[in-house]
Amino acid sequence: MRYLETYKKLKIPNNDEAVFNYFMSTLKESIFTWDYFVDFKKSKENIEKIEKELTLLNVLIGKPDIDKAFLSLIKEYPKVRKVLPILIAIRNNKIRETRIIDDFEKLISEDKSQLFNPDVQLSKDMEEHLLKFFKESGLKQVFQDKNIKSVVDYCLGVEVGMDTNARKNRTGTSMENIVEKILEKFCKQNNIEFLRQATKSRIKEKWGFDITLDKTDRRFDFAIFNKKKNKICLVETNFYGGGGSKLKSTAGEYQYLYDFLKRQNIDLVWVTDGKGWETTKKSLFETFTHNDYLFNIEMIKNDVLKEIIL
């Protein structure tokens, strides 16, 4: 591990253990902002794509002969069939993957995705199965009892709930956003160019650099180019709020990547954070002492980038 002047200013002794202890002691518990929880823009866009079909379903709310009204609706407007899965909080592609048991005697699971495909002609058998879906999913009771007043509003709530599954991806985005703000300020102050979501082709197009990658689909969170030194620095970011077996292999992967790029005279800055690393100290310490440029958020806020890039 390279001892930087920044560490000296922070009064960290010149040894690996002391710097690593500083790294561990300054890990963040959270990087979440209020927009982490729900992506309302995406949820609304998803609903807008099917709003017409959802609005047609409003006619079923409180209908006395609801079975007849349900079949009449899907016969007259076949595209309504494609939006039925969202009413039970499942996407159409997942319906194809989820085989359903509707015969408790035989207990045979079947692919029911064709029920919701408007391009498949509706048969009498399919009508019966759609009515069974409507009743046994609980939707029939919801419409009969007027538990909802607007199917569109109801489905927006469903979308918001389903969007919580995307929070794991937003953790990575939150970390990228934090690091990006620090990089943006640094690059602006020092007249240095940087690139978001840097691929081999984008780096070549922007700066004329040919880099060799270990994976054809490799994409770096950021790339920084110092014209004076004619040198590129690549930046990867991630955040781990909880532990897990993946962290050990992650540390090893970045150690390998650091060596791979170093042979091309390219620096790799790995900015990682989160209390999850407390469960994998040994593996992280090995990578920390091997890689010159492994930092957390607190460290890159303290001008370490100047020593690496300028």
C-alpha cells in the first residue's frame, strides 16, 4: 500500500494497519437519501403505458353480475388481458416463469401465461380459467366490495410496492452519485476530464486510448483523464450495508483487476464503503495492502485524488 501525504495530514502513522484502521473506522452506516425508497418517475411511466386498459377495468367496480361483466370486457377489449397480472403484483414475464396449480387433486402445475396474451384467441376453456383466476386471486371480491375506487390509482400503488425490489440496484446508484459529486468538483477545480459509465469504446472515442479489458462487457463507473500526464485513471464504486460471502470474492476480484490494469499503466481507484465490510476484514485487509488506491468516501473527500491524478 502506498502511503500518501493525505494520511500524514490526517496524522495517521505510516503503516498499513494504521491506515486500514482509519479506513474501517470511517465506514458509513448509510448513504441513503429519500429518493432511495421509491422511484416514482419509473412507477408512473410504467402505469402510463397501460393506463387505457386499466381505466377500462373501472367498469367492474361494484358490478352485480361481475363474472358476466368481466368476460364481456375482455372479449370486447382483448388488450385488457395483458394488464391483469399487475393487479396481483406480478409482471407478465414472471407469469411465464411461475407455473400455477389449479387442480388440488392432480397437483400439476401449468404455464398460464397464454391467459394474459391478447394475441391468443379466447376459447371457452380459457374463459373458465380466467374466471377462476379472477375469483381465486381475490380480485373478484375486491371489485365486488368496492375496495378500490380507481384501478389506475390502485396499480400505481402496486408499482410503488414492486419498485422496492429495485432498492438493491439503487444502493449502487446512490454510491455512484456521491462519488460523482466529489469527482465532478475535483475535476472542475483542476481542469481534468472525466467520463461516466466508461466502456472501452467510449474511452477510445473520447481520448483515443486503447485499453485491454478482461471482460468484453466491462464498464467502469468513471474514467478520469489527465492531459498533462497523458494518463487514465479508472474508478469503481460500491456500498455494502450488510455482510455476506460475496464480499470475500469481491475483494479478490478488485485485487486482480488492479494488477490487470497496472500492467497497462492504468490506475484503478476502488471506492467502497459500508459497515458490511466489518464482517470480512481479513480479505479486505489483504486487498487494501495490495492495492495502492483503495478508499472509502471519507478518504476521497480528503484530497487523496490530488496525489493520484495530478
